[in-house]
Amino acid sequence: MSRNPPPHPALTLALILALCSTLVPRPLLAQSAEEILRLVEAGRHDDAARALQGGLQRRPQDPHLRFIQAIVLAQQDQVGQAMAMLHQLTRDFPELPEPYNNLAVLQAGQGDYQGAIANLQKAIRLKPDYLTAHENLGNIYVELAAQSYEKASHMLTGPSPVSTRLTVLRKMSTGHAHDAMEAQALMREPPIRRLGP
């Protein structure tokens, strides 16, 4: 089984930022979970871990506390454990879209784009107006397109629209595609150039 190439650094950073800023939807949180989340957001991970431990001892099946625990684990670079917790949340509470979205963020960060796409699509099916999931899915498609253009550019000998597209995609993924001319250059050529072998 071939391993996906590592994600582009800009995509990884964007996904990490999305993970940190959108992991827990405010309306779902109970008061104690709100307080723990404030500790997490303040970077007080040890305090948050202690509060989580106490909360989970009282309410071991609380999806909000378990979700926050996955956040804390991910922020402490215990990604495998965070992913296992999110997987379990998707099994225990399949109606919640947020665990699917955040599992996808972690999967994409490890280069598992197909798994991430599948989980984002599940999140969107559960909540069609889930903006963060749509944005994360778009970011993954941009990264996959950039990887394909990168491979194609190594097969070329000379100037090609592929190089322009790759440059524009890389700028888009880092937030530097401000030049409308560059964006238009991406669209000048037909997206599918030819049929055949």
C-alpha cells in the first residue's frame, strides 16, 4: 500500500488553525465543558486535562467532554489517541458532524486525504450548512490538485499552463493569490486538456 506524500506545509498549518479554532461548536457545550474549553483556548492544557479527568469520571459518556479531550490530546501532539477518541465519538454519536470534521483535519494532517474526504462528506451530509467542513474539503481538494500539477510539472519539458496552475494553487493555499491576473491564468486553458492514453 503506497503512502500519501506529506501534506504541503501551508495546508498543514491551515488545517491546524482550523482544528484549533473550530473544534467545538459553542451551542453544544454544557457549562462545565465551556469552562474546560476556555482553559484549552488559554493554553492551560494541564488544568484542562485535570478538569476533564474529573468531568469524565462523573460523566464518562458525555460527548462534549470527550470531544474536548480529543482536542487537548491533539494539541499535545498525541494525534493517534485524539484520532482514536474521535473515531469512537463517530461510532457512539453518529449524528454529530463535528467529530467527523475534526477527525478529517487530523487525517489530512497525516496525509490521509481520502479518509479525510470521506469524513468531511459525512459531516456535510449530517449538516449541509457546515461551513468549516466545506472549507476543509475545499482545502484538501486544492492540495490534491497541487500534488497532481506538481507531478505533471516534473513530466514536462518547457513552459506549460501546468506550472502556472501549480503556482496559483500554492499561492491560494497560503493566502497569497491576490493578483486577479494569476487567478485568470489558471482558468485560461481548459481544465481537461485531452482524452486518451
